[in-house]
Amino acid sequence: MSTVLFNDYPGLHNLQIVSESGDPIEGAQIKIYTKLAYDQQEYDTWIGATTTDLNGEWVDPIIVEDGGTYVVHVEKPTEYGPISVEVTT
């Protein structure tokens, strides 16, 4: 099965983390879950995790299988989120 490099999927800056005013969020925690695991509240079974840099970009990409449905969970305590977004590759 093919894989997807999950950091800008499906295009450049699509998963950049910014505030409501458009300012980048540095140091946000990002975790990727399968939709099934997330829906079953299996929060200890993430596929991959990373943080954001000073531009709100992912420090490390996370590789997932193509054709799946995933939940991107983002949080920076006291500053941003938590926000969860469903993405199908």
C-alpha cells in the first residue's frame, strides 16, 4: 500500500497551525490517530506525534497509509486548542 507524508497534506500550508488572527503557533503538540482509534477514545494509540516550529509548520512529517481516514489533534495548553480535524487521504 502507498503512503502519504502527512505534514502539508493535501497541499502546501494546509496543516500549518495558526491563531485566529493568523499568527503562527510555535510549540503546539500534534498527534495523528486513525479515525477508529480516536472515535473509540483510544488516545494512547496515536500513529505519530510532532510539534510546530516558529512558523507554525510541523517539525517532523508523519507517514500514514494512503486511503485512510485520520484525526489530526492539535493542542498547546493555555494558548491553542485542543482542535481535532478529520482528514481522509
